[in-house]
Amino acid sequence: GDSVTQMEGPVTLSEEAFLTINCTYTATGYPSLFWYVQYPGEGLQLLLKATKADDKGSNKGFEATYRKETTSFHLEKGSVQVSDSAVYFCALSDWIQGAQKLVFGQGTRLTINP
Amino acid sequence: DSGVTQTPKHLITATGQRVTLRCSPRSGDLSVYWYQQSLDQGLQFLIQYYNGEERAKGNILERFSAQQFPDLHSELNLSSLELGDSALYFCASSPPTGGPYNEQFFGPGTRLTVL
């Protein structure tokens, strides 16, 4: 079945450092790809998405490009802030018989130190 | 605030018991999804309802069931609870259009502890 693999955490960086969180996927069709973020004590919220190959999703300084040839959707940010500390989930969206099914990676916990 | 509400926030119960978790979707959303988040299994899709009808099933145990009511709120029923059912249960909703590109809006979750 479809699956998503994220780089293992936790990841700890200093403020203003460059961030990359790797994500690769396995899917039989052409899924949409998402990054969700979970701040402490809250539910998940969408960070960015890409719906087809070579699309770039971006939001709040974060970017990710849908790479079909490498089945990847790596999350990047040029300069992280303490407020970016959270758990990040990569996910793919399958559309099966009229229903959307999200498959999530295991999550990567990011801590930014001032 | 996503607009999705879940009650209760915390639930502590004993093995063998039955509990009901409640979710109200965002205004206008017809789909409701249930997810289980645990340390060992990660975030797993359980079940989806669309406008009162079951639409998709994931890794949902037979001891678990759900329904969506005419006012679109949904309930997840967990019975014969085991220690391993302790987890964070999320509800999400999505708008009626957009298909596979849809963003799902997540509630704050219900933390279930089975003792």
C-alpha cells in the first residue's frame, strides 16, 4: 500500500539555521502531497501542499517541491525561528472510490534554540 | 482555531469499558475523518463519513465504530477498551469540493487514557 517515510527526529537547530526535513513516498497513482504541522497541545494544521509533479508549495517561509522522479517532497526553510518548534508530518492523499485518504509519515519533532 | 470541535478533551477510563468521543465539523464541511495518534503507530486513519454515510475505512478495529448524524456531528465509539487503545484521537473535516487536493481541518483531539 501507499506509504510515507520521513527523516527520523528529533531535529534540534539554532535560530536562523537552514532547515531540511526529508520526505519520500511510495504510491501506485499520482497523489497530492502535504506538509502538516502540529504545535504543542494542538491539532494538525496544513502548512503547504502540492498537487502535481514539479509543483512547489510554500507558506510562512517554508517550501517543498513535488519531485516525481525521486518520489520526494522535502521541506525546507532558509532561516528558522524559535516559533517553528513543532512536529512536522509529511502526508500523501489518495483518492479512492470518491474518498480522500491521507497517509502520514511518522512525524519529525523540530526544536529551535535561541 | 480550525473550527472543528472535539469533546471531551481528556478521558480516563478502565480496561473493558466503553467510551464515546464527539466531533463537530466546520460549518459547511460534509466530510468527517477520525484518526488515532499513538507513540508506536504514529498517526493512523480510522474512518471517514460524508454527509451521514460511511465513505472510507482505514485501520479501524472491530471494537470501534462511528457514525455521522443528520446535523453532521460525528461520534466515535470505542468498546472493550484495552491498554493499547490509549492514544490521542483526532477528528478532521473537509469541504465538499476539492477531491484529493482538499485540506483537512483538524480538531484539538481527545486524549484517551485506559488504565
